[in-house]
Amino acid sequence: MVEFIKDLILHFSIILSLGFMYNFLWMQKRSVYKKQVFKMAILAALLMTMALPVRFHGGMEFDLKLVPVFIAFFYLSRTDSFLLVAVLLLLQGFVGIDKLPVTAVNYLVILILFFSIEKLYKNTTVNKKIALGLFVYGMITTTRLAAMINADKAEGYLYLLVFSLVSFVALSVTIYIIEMTNLQLKLMHELHKAEKFSAISQLAASVAHEIRNPMTTIRGFMQVLQGEKNLNDNQNLFITISLQELDRTQTIIDNFLSLAKPNTGSMAKIDLSELLKETIDFMRSYSHLANTELVEAIDKNLCINGDAHEIRQVFINILKNGIEAMPSGGSIYIIAKVDKNNVRIQFRDEGVGMNKEQLDRLGHPYYSTKEKGTGLGMMISFDIIQRMRGRINVESAEGKGTTFTILLPCE
């Protein structure tokens, strides 16, 4: 029994060290090789659990080699978990060739199970992730219990129960530490973004007002010049281009001021169905010029609490971006319906799409996929949705278009 407890504590410590190692590595700001180091830590944990199994009464032995595979699959990549399973099977062949076929079948089933729950696991809460981890490990425990019953080793049931409970705790704590680390990193990133946005807001108003006055003067003189009759075609063209660029600069300044000023809009009950239809009708002439069709499927009586002017601005920004992302024309599909306690609005275009790097930077200041864009339009849109306690999700792939999904609380 003493030997059993000693082995159990060792395995518990090995698995728990993965969580602490993840926390230590990911909290290092300048750690370039953190993934490589964590991969080596997972490999070391696998080797140690296999080399030092927990021995039961009656000669039976088990280990926690499943946990490193679980962590590799859900927190590194599929490839890493496949390589880890390959190493595991290779070692099993050296340790006991007779157990290799059973181990290979077991881990094939486990990987198939991982694939089936991967999407659910990555898009659910911490508690549900722990529950999924325990579900997977519970299946392994069931097979172990069946093996003991088949071998008629009833005296090992208590050992298996204690081993399983300690294993459940080790896996749960490891998942919790990793998830809390990821949450902390996300919060730090959001805080850093908020500080940047705050600095921009403070500078925006003063800079914008300082620029606006001389621009008004320049525009006035340019219009006076344009009225002269003795101008040749080139001079007229240059003045027209200058006025267009002044208008574009004015739009950028308006965006800065919109970002900088506090939200003074009145929050009220909005019929989102009507507002969305009005916005689509407003944008339809612009879409026709770009050979783009706006296809809508909007449920009636979708109501939220918010500022109608700001929500309209978000819709216009997204539709305008979608139209401009389809230089050869295409369709934008707009779907709005109730989703549990939220109103879900989806905009799906058939445009050029974005890669992962572009997606990650979307909504940040000074970033745009357009040649003359500033990124302020999308930045303001993200800010408006967040202030209305909503969420905005963007899915995209190069050459396959982009889908914006907005969730806003129902009224």
C-alpha cells in the first residue's frame, strides 16, 4: 500500500507539473521557444508515467499516459498528439510487445473521440472542458474496471477507485490551470488594447479639431479656384482630386471624433428588424454600382435595447466592407433571427476573404485590408457592439469570403 501511495503521488506531481509549466512559459513575454519547451515537458511526462507505472495489488499496473496526449491534442496541435501517440506505441513495443495491439486500438479510439469533441471542447466553458476531460478519462477507467473483472481481481477495485479519483483531480487541476492562464493572457491583452484606445481617444479630439480648421480654409480656396473659367483640363482634374482627398481626410477626422467622444446617444428599445431593412435599402444603390446583390432573411419583431444611430453605423460599416471586398461583384447574405436570449445578425459575403493574421488584427487601430483604409470603421464597430453588451465574431478564409456574426441581448 505504501508503494502504491508513493507511485500515486509521483504520477499526480508529474501531471500537475504540466499545468504549472504551461503557466510559467506562457506568462513569459519574451519566451520565443515556449511551445518547443512545453512539447519537451509533455514528452518527458509521457516517458516518466510509462517508465514508473502505478502498481496495484495482484501485479496489475496502470499509468497516466493518456493525460499528456490529451493536453497535446487540445492545447498544442493534432500533429503533436499524433507524434506523441507514435512515441507511446514505440515505447510500448519495447516494454511489452504483447500489449501493443490492444494499446494501438485503444489510442485509435481515443483519437477518434478527441476529433469528435474537439470543436465542442474549444468553444465551451472551463467547467464543461473539465467535464469533457473527466468523461474521456471515465471511459478509460471503465475499460480498466472491465479488465479487472475479466481477470477476476476483485481485490484491486479499491486501488482502482483511489487511482481514478486522484487521476480525475490531477487532470481537472491541470485543465483549470491552463485555462486560467489563457484567460489571464486574454485579459492582459484586452487591458493593453484598452490602454491604447484610451491614448488614441485623448489625442484624437485635440488633433482632429486642430486639423479641421485649416482644412476648411483650404477647401474654400480650392472651390474658389475650381470656379475659375480659365483653368485647363489638367488643372481642373488636380483640383477635383485634391477636393476628393480633403473629403477622405474629413471622413477620417469624423471617425476619430466618433471614437474619442463619449457615448451620449440615447439607449432605447429598437425594432432591429426595421432598422436593418432600412439600412439595407439605404446601401442597395451603393451595392448596385458595385454589381453586388444584398440578399436578406430577417425575422420580424427583433427588439434590442441600444442606440439606433450607432447600430446603423455598425451595419453600414460591415456592408460597405463586404461590398468593397467583392471587386468582381457577388452577393451579401444578411440573416437576422432570435438565438436563445440574443438577436443574431449574420453578414456573409463572397469576397476575397482574410487570412488568420488579418483576422487577428481586425478591429485594431491603423489596420485595414483596404489600400486607403485606416481601420477606424471596424474599430468603432467593435467598440459599439461591446458597449451594448454584445459580441461580434468574424470567420474568414482567403478566397472563400467573410462572415460577420453579431449577437446582441434581446429586449
